[in-house]
Amino acid sequence: MSLPVFAVVGHPNKGKSSIVATLAEDESVAISPVPGTTTDARRYTLSVDGEPHYVLVDTPGFQRPGELLKWLRSKTDKASERADAVAGFVAAHRDDPRFHDECELLTPLLEGAGILYVVDGAKPYGPEYELEMEILRWTGRPRMALINKIGDGDFEAEWRQALDQYFSIVRVFDALHADFEKRISLLRAFAELDEAWRPRLERAISALESERAHRRLRSAREIAACLKETIAFEEHASAGADVTPAALDALKARLEEKLRQRIRRRETQMFDRVQQIYRHETLSREETGQLIQDVDMFARENWEVFGLSRSQLAMTGAISGAAAGGGFDLAVGGTSLLLGTGIGALIGGAGAWFGSSELARLKTIAGSLGDKVVQLGPITSPNFPWVLLGRAWFHHSLVAERNHAYRDSLKLAIENEQNLMNSLPDSLHRELGRDFQRLTRGELADDAFAEFAGRIEKVLALQPVEILV
Amino acid sequence: MKTQREFFATAIDIRRWLEADTGTGEESRIRRDRLIGRELGAVDCSKAERVLAWWSILNKQKTGARPADACNQVSLEINATGPSSDGDRLASLVSIANGLLAVGGLVAGVVIATAAFAYQGNHPVNLFALFGILIGVPLVLLVMQLVLLGHRLPLPAAMGDALRVLSPALWAGSWLERRMPSGLFASVGHASLRGSYARWQLIVFSQSFAIGYFIGVLVLAGLLVVFTDLAFGWSTTLNLDPRWVWQGLSGLAMPWSFFLPAAVPDLALVEASRYFRLEGSELAASRAAELGRWWPFVLMTILVYGLLPRCLVAGVAGRQLRRAVRRLLEEGPEITALLDRLRSPAVDFDAGDPEAPVLQDRRAAEMPVLDIDERTAVIVWNNAVEAVQYPEFWSRRNLPVPARHDAAEWLDMEAMLTSIRTPRPGRVVILTKGWEPPLLSFLDFLTAVRNSIRSEASIAVVPLNATRTGVDSSDQVVWSRAIAQLPDPALYVAGATS
Ligand SMILES: Nc1nc2c(ncn2[C@@H]2O[C@H](COP(=O)(O)OP(=O)(O)O)[C@@H](O)[C@H]2O)c(=O)[nH]1
Ligand SMILES: [Mg+2]
């Protein structure tokens, strides 16, 4: 059975590399507004358990289509000899630097690749494209045109009329915003180019689909593990002989800062791993100043957006006994927060705020030799797990939906009556509340972990925010 | 077959290794583990066996040996763990803890029994007090421990703490956690431990201590019986009919009454053993011998109601511990993720080496403005301005409409050049589609134009936007850069703002 190979070809700067990056989920594909960024053909092989299922080839664009077509026409005027003429061109110019890009582009086609011809539907059609399309027709390979849209214009109708002359299949595919379903549907369309490719492509599709479902579960497990671990965090210090209230307060402040640092580190690790699951390793290294990672976990705004109000906490049963004494003034009635620009700009007294409830309680435990040891933790703040979950949820939705061709920062907005956690169904809310309580008491045993992660997965399946691009 | 201890040690090693492995990139973990997972194949084996098999293959890979192929086969011969691995050390520590607890229990048993059997010869040893101290208290502690480890009781914190202080098993747990932080006993201090390894290990620890304790008690009692004279009696302030006491004690002795009738007290003995402290201390020697007859009953009671329950609990807890150790390899985030990686196909896009990062510089420089005179030749490249729009293009800029030369990708180069050359232009303006990237064919054209006209004449390339009113600054940058590749000092990009 032959391996389906698709060469993504076209004019420079029309989003060929972007389409490859999106389909191959590869954030390392070089994409740039500067034409000629892709200099050599690059193969991206989708393999399942090491077995290749299909190959995408990113190519440089046509640079001298006029000369190329002239050369071809000078060789033959018989339709039956056209493919040979193309092969002849590549053979004659393989070492000619003037036709480097053309040779890179044509070689995979001569080797049997299907053609994905990319145009920009936001820009007007022009007769110069006919040269490229004519050359592609000469290769005799099965071909499909993809109308990508870079910008606001709409010349799709115009393009379709021209493309229909040369391509059996013409589809619109937005490289930057295509979601998973659109990508899968495009793969299905690939199969129409050559029936012999269908079985492999179908298998690739089902592998991608189960992988997709799997990623959410794996992310949920990462988040659940992070919650479980951070809540159990404890910091110890020796209080020595001096146990005046002032000394204890100072000690507590120090321990709390240590605790926060540890929580931040653990959270970052969780974010990284969720990104890895979605192959978005470098997301945080970009200039995405508005990403949730860059907003401090302990900044007040987080607790407003992700934390629960006192009445909500009471509903989940999270405030009970001693914790109720704390008193939460987290009511965020009717605010509509623009997160992103919102959070970044709003951060004021970062790090000093949990409402009037403390993060964890200070306990004195007996050390050896009469020395007093104080312990801060495990985390007892009933809002803490909600905030952590809210951030993780938010981050996950961002990462899971993010396209691999998209290299700029996303603008995210929360439009919510009260806060993010309000959008959870009541039953899920209550169940999670119970889980968090058990976590706080250290009662969530290993065997209950899977269920807990399952509930987190249900949260992740919901869309917390609208992603505005 | 692996012993419990080896199994435990391996489980700990695997868990620790997996924890450290979280630093490895997700994709390489998937690739690595899925490869092993496929080697294991669809062989039907339990989760724990699968994990063990994975571990053994992983270790063989590390040592370069050929990996084995089926999991039942490998699970028999896993000893890849080094001799002094963390797991081994923890397993040793657990054994040491068990031993120390047993010895501690023994000592405690001897000490407490010495006090409980204290008999100066003035009063007989009170059986009620004796059983209360030696059997009653440990029995209550046992029940409380079992309840506390399984459920969270709404006890005041202070009381919970007090109970914890009393539990040698919890001491052992926190000692282990301090000696080697494994996380296994981390939540011991503040939690009930339903279903977990720590719960059963702590119960086993308790039983080690208690079994030591009862052995200590029994040994001491035996020694006292053999080498000293003991007299037992019972005493109460209540107006108790000795018959009831006798019935109660016979009930206690029921389990062994069938095969050890000598260890069952008779009514006469019970009646004779009641004493009042006011009676005075002197007991007749004959009565002392009579009261000594209690000893088989005393020993049997300690054995059956003290030692035996502990042995039973130890047996059950041991079995549960075995299961819990197994679960160490079946549950928990890291193990679940591992099993997942072993099972699910690795989907991956491979592109070999990463491409070089793209440098971006999108600053647009100042541009001279489009201007023409009567000696300027205007070339429209690729139909950038359509014929119908051409006059309007100029009139909008308050310029006279110049003659139009068409040049394009699809036209013949020589013909184009000939038309431009006559008459020789003093200047050339080329209108292009700014939104289309400048191809090398366009640069070829520029070179040809330069070669065919007078060399000092300037050539202005004017990229336009779709409305032909100007050019987008990012497109301008692209065009300026492309044009700058040609070594032509009189060639530049001009703007066509209207
Ligand atoms: N807005 C938008 N920009 C796009 C889209 N596809 C590509 N681009 C941008 O267009 C430029 C060229 O894309 P690239 O993939 O490098 O084109 P190639 O030269 O054909 O490989 C890059 O700056 C991309 O970010 C799209 O669908 N929408
Ligand atoms: Mg490219």
C-alpha cells in the first residue's frame, strides 16, 4: 500500500508553512511574513507507533514560474509528454541555483506526491497564478486547491472560478484558526485525491481522533495530580525558644512565602506538561505577556475570577467548622472582566490577598530535644483549589484550541456574570467541592484519584472562555 | 517469584524513578514507553505485571541487554534493581522498624507486666486490674486504631493528637518519612488513610509492637509462675455474688475449656479468691497455694484475648498490605500515566531537525513619494493597475496620465524591453501589486530593465495595495528588502500615497 504524500505548494507567502504547521502540530515550522522563508522542502511524517501514515511536504514557493513554463513548452506540445518534460526540467536544473526553489517544489511531485495548492483568498486573483497552475497541471499529479485567508479581504468567489479550471477539489482552509474538526475534515478530503490513499488516511484520522480525546484525559490527570500535591504541601521551621506572637507571625510570613514559591513552581510545571501534551512547548517563551502563566497565582484578580464567593463555597460545603470563621468577601457581583489585558493591567497588590482567610494554618508540633517546630500546611484555604483549577482550566482551553501556525498572543476574554466557576454545572461543582475537601484532609487515596481526574476532565471538556482573535 | 520485600523495594524504585522522570519531555516519554508497550504486546497480564515488565525492559535497555518479550516471563526475574536502591533501603528501614517495634513491645510488655504482677505477699494480685491493664487497654487501643485509620472521627484535635502520640506505629511512620522521604507516610499526621499502603503498614507496625508486648507479658508471667509464688484474687466494692463472677470467668475460659479444663476456674476457687483489704495481709500458706491455682487461666486469658487477636489482625493486615503494595504499582498519577503511555499508540509528526528560527524585522523606512515627468516610462507589472483604472490612478494624484507599458510574468521579456527602450526613458516607474511578494522573476525583470536603459536613469518600484491608494507598511518592508538585494544604487522603492 502506497504511503500518501502531499506536497504543499504555491506562491510564496500564502500560508503553505502555516498549513503544514497546523496539520503537523509542529510549532517549529518556520513561518514568517517575509517571502522565501522556507528554503528547502521539508517532510513531516505522521507516524502511529513508528509506522508512517502520511507525509506532508512543505516547499518553497514558485520564484520563476514564467521561465519554467516557457522551458516546458519548448520541450513538448504533446499532452502525454508533459510529465516527462517536468522531470526533464528538474534533471536539467538540479544544480542551477536560479531554479533551486522550483526543483525543491517539483521533486516531491515527481516522486508521486499529491498536490495541495495554497492561495490567499483575502487577496485578489491575478493572471500570474495561471503560470503556476499550468505547471502543476503539467505534472499530472492529483491536486487540490486550498483557499487560505490572510487578512480581511474576500475574493473567494473570484478565486474559485479560476481554481475550478485547474483543480478537481477546491476547499477553504484557514491555517490559523482551523480547529480539530476542520483539520480532520481536510484529511478526509485528501483521500479523494487518490483512492489508494484512503485506508492509510482513515487510520491516521482515527489515530488522531483518539489521541485528541486522550490528550484531554492526560491533561486532566496532570491537573489533578498538581492539585493533590500542592494542597498537601507543608513547610516546617524550628521556632527555637522564642515563641512570642510577633516571632511566630514573622515565621509564618516566611513559611508562607516559601509555600507560595513552591506552589508557583509546581503550577508552572503543570502548565508546561499540559503544553507538552498538546505539543506547545514554547508557548510561554513567546511574547505572550497576557497568558495566564504570567499572571501570579496569588494576585487578587485570580481569586476574584476563579475563586468562589462565600455563598458558593457554602454551597459546595467547602466552608465548614473553623474555615467558616474566616469570612470571605469575594463577592464579584456582575463584573465582566477582560482577562488578558484585564488581569495584566489590574494587578495591584499582588501576593497579599486571599480574602480574610489564610492560605494554611500554622501548627506547632513538638520537635526533638524540647525544641518547638512549627508547620505551615497543608493548604486549608477553601478557595485555593478552585483558583488553581480555574487557572488550569483556562490555560488548558487556550492550549488545546491553539493552532500551531498561530504565533502571536491570543486575546482572551471572560464574559461572565459572576465568575468563571459559575459556569460549571451544579452537580460537578458539588462533587469537586467534596473532592477538594477530601484533598485538604489528605483523604483522597490513590484509588479515588482516577475518579477525581475524571471530574477534572469534565471541567476541561467545557469551554470556559470565548477566544477572540 | 519475588518476595514481598523485593516487590515493595521495586515498587518504590519505580515510583521514585517515575517521579524523577517527569522532567523528561512528554514526547520522548511517549516514544520510549510506547516502544516498550508494543514489545509487551497485548499479552493479558495485570497492571502491576505490566509495570514490572516495563521496568525490567527499561533496565535492560539501560544496561544494553536485549529486551525480553512477554510480561509473565519477565515478572519472574526482575532483579534489575541495584543492591542499594532507594526501594531496598526503604524496605530495610521498614524491616528495621518492625524489629525495633517488636523489641520495644517486648520491653514494654516486661515492664508493664512486672508492675501488674507486683505481689509482695500481703495481697493477692487483683485479676480485674491485671486483665484491665494487660489486655483491656491494648484491646481498646487496637479498636481505636482500626477505626481511626479507616475513618475520620469528629474528635477534638487535641484528643486526636494525644492518640497519635500514644501510637508507636505512627512514630515508626514518621521516623521512616524522616529517614527517607517517600511520601508514603507523609499524610500520616493528619489524615485517615483509606485504602492506602500506609494504613496497612501502620496496622502491621502496631501488631509487631503488640505481639512483642504480649510475648513479653507471657514470658514474664511464665517466669514468675515458675520461679516465684503468685497468688491471684479478685476484689470489688460492689456487693457481687461470686456465682456471677464465676459465670463470667467461665465464659471467658470457654474457648479452651474443652481441651484445657485445668485452666478453667471452678466456683470454689472463685469464692475462695475474693479478698478484702481490711482482712489484713496475712494469708495462710494453704490459701496461698490455693490462690496460685489461677495461673493457667491467667496465661490462657492473656494468650487468647491478648496475643491471639493481634496475630489475627496481623495476618489480615499482612494480606492487605500485600495487596496495597501491589496497588503501589497500579494506582496513582504517575503509574496511570505510564500505563497509558504503554497502551495508547504514539502519534507523532516527525520532521527531523528543527528549522532555523525566523528573524523578524518589520520596521518600515521612509520612502520617497511617487513622482513622474514627461521622460518617465511607466511600467505596470502583472497588471497591478487595470487599464480601466489607469487614468483615474494618476488623476487622483494630480498627475498627467503617462503612457502605459505592460510587463508581466507571462509576457515575452524581449518584447517588453523593446517597447520600454524607445524612446530612452530618463526615469522608470514600475507599479506592482504590493500584496504579492516580489518573486525572483521580478528581480530578473529589473535587472533586464537596468541593462537595457541608460545606466544612470533611476528606477522606482511602486508597490500598491489592493485599493491602489498606497501600500501596507509590512508589504513595503518586504519589497524594500527584496529590491535591496540587487546591487543597483539608482533603484529604489517609492510610495504611491494619494
Ligand atoms: N491572518 C492570517 N495570517 C496568515 C494565515 N496563514 C498564514 N498567515 C501569515 O502569512 C505569512 C506567511 O505564512 P507562511 O506560512 O510562512 O507562508 P509560506 O511562505 O507560503 O510558507 C505569515 O506571516 C503567517 O503568519 C491565515 O490564515 N491568517
Ligand atoms: Mg513557507
